[in-house]
Amino acid sequence: MRSERTQLDRAVVQGLYDRMRVVASAAYGAIERDRAGDPELPFAETACGRLAGSLDGPGLRALGMWAHHWCMRFYDDDTRVGLRLVREIATRSGLGWTADEVCWLLERSYAAGPAAAHRFTLPLAAAAELPPGTLPTTVDAGGTAGGAEDAAAGGGEADWRLAG
């Protein structure tokens, strides 16, 4: 098993965080309103649903990345609303995910460890939109080589390590 991981350029990572910061306060507010609201509401009628519906593709990707990051960091807290937001964004096609965004999502998912049960929901949906061969090769805990396509085909709980 290889232990090295592909490192994204610091400027790329900073750009991802900068984009997420643009939606962070609105996203946090929407999640808090939905946590206090009716959990049975259709998604489109929730604060998160209204926020997601108001964003263009890049804004929705940033919202998804922020919600994914939030859920991965606070998976032991009440994240039902955040997980619902991540699942809803994961069902959207044509968001135009970049390889850097998907690599970052996978790296954050791997770092969350096995306790975060839904850690691969959004990264695998995003990876499925990329052309084959776009992502670096991955290595799972068993040391077998594979790729995002293998994970999307059912290996979503693999121990992701982005290999160089």
C-alpha cells in the first residue's frame, strides 16, 4: 500500500476554500434554520433547498464542497440537514466538477475516516461526471490499484489514498 498522496497545489486549495467562504454564512444559516424547522418538508421548501435553487453551477459546487467539508468535520454532531443537502447536490448532474475539486473531496473524505458513513456520497457523484482517466490512480486499504470508476461501481467505502 502506498502512503503518499497527491498534494494539490496550495494556490488551488486556497482557491477552493475562498469559493466555499463565499457561501459559508448563507449555508450555515440555512442549515441552522432547517435544523429548527420541519424535517418532513420537501427539500425545495427548506432553507437549504431555496439556497441551492438560487445558485448557478459554480455556486452550487461551492455549496456542495462546503456542506461536505462541514459534515466531514462535524460528523458526530447532528448533521442530518447537512447530509440531506449533500445528497441533494450529489443527485444534480452537469455541475462541471473539476479534477482538483474531486481530488479535494476524496482527500477530505479519506481524512474523515470510517466513522463518517456518508463521506463518499458527493465525491463519488462528482467523480462520475469526470471523463475516464481524469483522476489519479487510487489505492485502497488492501493495496489494490483502482480508480474513481472502481469506487463508483461499488467501492465507495474504499480507503482512498490518492497516489502520485
